[in-house]
Amino acid sequence: MKVWTNPLKGEDKIIAHIDDMIYKCNPKETDVDQVARGLEMNIIPEKDIFGIPLHYINEIRWQEGKKYIQVFFRGSEEYLTIYDDAKRNEIFNYFKTILPAFSYTTERQTGIQAGKKPLIALVLTGVLLLVALFFANRIEAGVNFEFGNRAGLLTAVIGVASLGTSKVLLIFGSLSAIAGISFVRKAKRPPVYHRIIKMRK
């Protein structure tokens, strides 16, 4: 059994391990000490509490730099928010001791893995930029494109292209720049994950 209390606004006020359950509890501030003492005596409150049976848990994960611990269970996940770094580390390490049928790993993503989403966005906006520039040049050369009532991505791109080459460069260039900056930032600081994972039988 273990009970932790957290004083700051935005944190989960009480996190506890009692019997085969992990609880997070957010009573009124004036009730925190009383509820915490009750939990230490195995008295479970009737409201403002969420419990996860240990045997439901598939993984407990903490990403360095994040102020929460994620608990994955039966296709769902729950966040345990703890701002204090030392206490969050203590709680995570405690979970390692109460889950002997789990393995512990530390994983560092590569720069490409960390920046995968903005990299895809960068490639997509780059392709759209080239396509829009092609149509913008054709439109400026006097070619007309008609699609009737049909709508789609190509129609939208041609609509942007009809604004002219300079506007195409401004719009898609800005989107590409945003995606590129996001990729660089994420790739520079790939996340480190600490994971407690249920071992397969």
C-alpha cells in the first residue's frame, strides 16, 4: 500500500496503490488530507476517484520531459499528472516493484521517428507546391481548367493556383516552412520513453 498527495493545481491530488488497484483521486482541496488518511486505512471514497485493477494493465509509460505517467489498460489509457520530478520518478519506480510480471525498458526514438508526422506534412506540402506551381504557370499562360461541380483536392489546388504564382509560393511555402521547422525541432530532441510492459506468456 502506498499513498501520495500532490498540492499543485492541475495535478492529480491523490495517487494510491491499495491491494490490487491503482487509484487516482481528486477530492475538494479541503478534503484531500482526510481522504488520503482514509485510503491509508483502506477506506475507498465513493466519489472523485478512478481505479485500475493491476491485472488490467498492459503498460505504464513515462516520457522524459512530460509531467504525467500514462497507464495503458484494456484498450484505454489514463494519465497520472505529477508535476514534481522526484515524486513522479518515485511513483514510476514504485510501479516497477509492484508489477513483477512486467519488464522495464528505456527507448530513445531516432530523429526521423520523432519527426515523422511533420516530415510527412513537409513532403505533402512540397508535392502540393509543385503541382500548384504547374497549374499556376499554365493558368498565367492562358489555359483554362473547368471541373464543373466536382470537388476534391486537385480542384482546391487549382483554385489556389488561380491566385497566381506569388500567392502559391506564399501559401504553400509558409506551410512547408512550418512543417520543416517542426520537423527540425522534434528531430533535435527525440523523446526518451521509460516503459513497464506486461510480458507475454
